[in-house]
Amino acid sequence: MNIKNLGNKKIGFLFMIALITLAGCGSGNKGELTGVLNREKWYQADPFGMVYIPAGSFNMGPSDQDVPYAVTAQAKTVTIPAFYMDNTEITNNEYRQFVYWVRDSLAHRLIGGEHLIDEGEYGERINWREKIKWDDEQNEETLAELFLPETERFYRRKEIDTRKLNFEYYWIDLKLAAQRESRDQGMRDRSVFIKKDVINVYPDTLAWIHDYTYSFHDPLTQMYFWHPAYDEYPVVGVNWKQARAFSIWRTQLMNSYMEENGNAYVQDYRLPSEAEWEYAARGGLDLSPYPWGGPYIRNSRGCFLGNYKPMRGNYMDDGGVYTVKATSYWPNDYGLYCMAGNVSEWTSNAFDESSYSFSHDISTDYVYEAKESDLPALKRKVIRGGSWKDVGYYLQTGTRTYEYQDTSKCYIGFRCVQSFLGRDKADY
């Protein structure tokens, strides 16, 4: 057989393979179990501003003596699936995006017309491609109700009435839906598990004053949230419900973009569970009392490793009187900044002194959806990490305390997490 004939046979063979392949693509599963064909491929890209926290087990609980007797259970080994976490606390500028979105959504609905897209029986949605002309004479009259009335203006400044910045949001109470007595009801009407809330999103800037009666914090009250000098500082004055609303809005923002581009939805952004927060704060250094490892709050050169209250009345030795930029100090081994000090952080969990003793050892979680009529003790939420006004004990990764969900403090902020879709990055 000569080379020419061999080449022709090879070409013919490849042609037949191509025909069979094309025929197979159009013929369906041929009666075989193949799964749904032509499903889009999925790759879990790292969310902007977040770091990947691999799955693992660790010893959750106090690393030191329980000085304020806040924990009544011993440390326990728990396992946490992989997730993403914001590498910094949510900053003023990031939270301002949420505030501006709420403001602009109200403006779009007031103007109407081309600013809204009619969806028939589903009502109207906002056309975000349409620009808001705040200085337009016709719009000024339409949007007047968003601004403070003239009787409440200071030196006749035209300012947004922050009391109008209310965000309406929904979530599904899966814990309630999973209860045995609720399942039959859910089969009849799933709407009983869809919860709605409306909350004002503007931070409580007066927290700087009402948290400290005999201190002069007027400059921070006036400037901290809105001035560019504090853009990269952690947002404060945000209560637990506002932090949760931010997470839900953030999910909506991303999923709207994914839907517009024909992509699959992402997993929800949310507040971290207490266990996730501690696991991430440890940075892979199990049994270490601080995110940077070791038993000390200073490095070998005597420099402080976090923003806290070193001694009575001495707030400055660590480099910051109040909060500092969210990227200050060295990150832990996962790449997370200020997991100790700067601001304490909200978690998703309700606070119970003995929750370690009854919570599960995988994806440890304890939640309670407190009602307005509930006793104050049922409205406690776990905060972690310590803050600029706390002593070193509260900077420890295993130290836990609480604050009430409807209170806002000048030393509490938050960061978000997102569950990883799958087992590990190695799967992709």
C-alpha cells in the first residue's frame, strides 16, 4: 500500500468519525441514561473582594480563660464547608453604594415613564440604563419629596431626607419550612414561608454620640459616613437587620447582572455564621488565640498587630484612636484583614451562652428569627472580633459576645460570606 492510498484512507476514516459525532449530537440520548444534555458548564469564579476559605475542621471555642463568663461550654471540634469571605470589613464607600441604590430606585419610580419597564402582570421594574437628571427643572418638582422640607434644612442646604431611604426585601424562612408541622402547609401554600421586611438603610451616625455620653465625637458624627476621607474605613452604626438587608441586596445586584448576561445565579451573599467567622479568623492556625498566631498582641519589634484598647485610656499606641482603614495591619494566612480589632462584626447567629453544647458539629449554626414582641434576650446576636474600644481579650478568635439586633453601635460593622458551590476548587 502506497503512502497516497494510506492518506486517503485516513482522511476517509476521520470523515466518518465526524459524521457519527454530528449524528450523535442531534439524536439525543438514544434511550440511555445520560442526564440532561447541553447543560451549561459552571466555574466558580472568585467574587470580587473576597478570598477563598477551604473546607476544614478546627477546635471552636475559647482559647483562654472565660474572663466575663460569657461561654459556658468547652471547646469542640467542628467541620466547616468551603466558602468565600470579604477580605475586609464592609467599608463606608461599599455600604454607600447600597444607600445610593435605594435612593436612585425611589427616584426612578417617582419619575416613571422611560425609567420603568412594564412587565405586564408582574408590574414594573426599574430601567437602570436611564440616567436620573437631578438638575432637570421638571424632575426637581417630581423628586421634591425625597429631600428634606425647607423647615428642616440647615443653612438652606438641599439634602436627601434619609428617613425616606427604606429598602423592601424578602427571604424564605427555610428553618420554618423544614419543620415537620409546616411541610403539609407548605405543600398547600408556600407563601407562608416567604418573609418580607422594610428597613431604613441609612447608618445611625449619631451612634458616635449616644454610645459615649461624656466624649466629644461630633466631628465623627458629622463626617464619618459621607466624607471621602473615610471611604476605606469600616461602616459602623449599622444594626443587624441592616447588615442582613445589605447582604440580600448584594445578592440581588449580582444575580440581576448574571441573568442579564444569560448566566446561572450565584449563591446568596449572607452574614457569616459564628463558626465560619471563627474558622476564617484563625487562618488555619488552630488553637492559636489570635489571627496572626501566638499568644501576643505585639510582634517581635514591639508593634501592635491590631486596633484595640491597649491599656486604660490609651487608645493611640496601636496607631489608631478610633477605627482605621479596613486594610490596616497585616492580614492573616487566609488574606483577611482586621479579623481582630478595628470593629466587632455581626454574625448570623442568635446568642445563647450554652449553644456549643447543643449545636451540631458540622456547619455549626444556631439561628432564631426574633419577633418585635419577643423578649430582649431573644434578640441577641453574636458579634465577634473585638473593636477599637475593647481590651485584648475580645480580640481572641474564640471570644464571643453579643449585641441586640435592633441596636447600632459606633464599634460594630460586618462582612459578608458566600458558600462555595461544590467541594473544592480542585473540582474545577
